[in-house]
Amino acid sequence: MKGIVFTEFLEMIEARHDGDFADDLIVTAGLPHDGAYTAVGTYPHTEMVALVVRYSAMSEIPVPEVLKGFGRHLFERFAVLYPVFFDQVRCPLDFLGTIEDVIHVEVRKLYPDAELPRFDAVRPEPGVLELTYRSERHLADLAEGLIEGCVKHFGVPHEIERGDAESDGSVRFRIRKIA
């Protein structure tokens, strides 16, 4: 997992609480890297899981809600850090439909070792996008938060429906523009 995910998670924690809380989180999570992450480094996703689970226990926020909240935060940070991906897009459906064929292609150019989730997009009818999330990490809650962050970012009302996980772990989201 790319280090930017770790650094942004810890920055979110510090913004919500304080540096001492973040330090306690790192120490009590028992991480091999002791919380020393760089944005361009690559780290085992199990360390992120340990941080999320420990934060959930410390804050008494359920893990799915921690992941969704982080997804919303992460989307807004991506919008700030990588504005080129947002310049010509005005609709969350158009943006989400480009994740695999545009955004992930560019990420792989910069970070060939990146292990990214897969997002398959289908437009079954006008105003609707079906987005299927696939990853060995099973972080569909994080993906849902990213989708929610996208909808909020563009300020166009949409309804997000989440299907049940399939036997392969994939999860389908249906995003529909509200007229």
C-alpha cells in the first residue's frame, strides 16, 4: 500500500484529535515501521489495518465508519494534491468512470509497484454509474467513503447504493444522479 495512504490517515487523526493522540495510536498499534511512513514508500496493508482497528478502539468509532470517514477525507486530499485530474470534470459520474482507465494508469506510471484496487465502471442508463470494486484487501468501506467524498466534492446530489459483497469479495456500487 502506498505511503500516502498512511501519511494522510495519520494527518487526519492529528487534525481530529492532537499529536499526542496520534502518537499513542502509533505506539499502541505495534507497527513494524513505528509510524515512520513516507508518501512515496510502499508498506504492508496489514499496518493500515492495525492503525484503523486501533483507532476504532481508541475513538469508539466502528471500523466501517472509520474507513468511510477516511475515504471522504482522502478524496478531498487527492483533489488538493492532484488537481489535474479534476480540472475538466464537473460530474461525479464522469470522474468515477475514469478511475481505472485514466487515474490508475497515471498512478502506475509514477509508481509501477503500486497495488491498486480495480474499479470496473458501467453506465447502464443516463445519470447512473455502476462501479464494481475489486481488491484483495477488502476495503470496500474505504471505497464507499471515496465515492461519498467524490459526490460531495462536485456538489451534485447523487444517491449511492451499495450491494452485498460477492463470493470473490467484489462490491458493486450504484451511483444515481438525483434530478
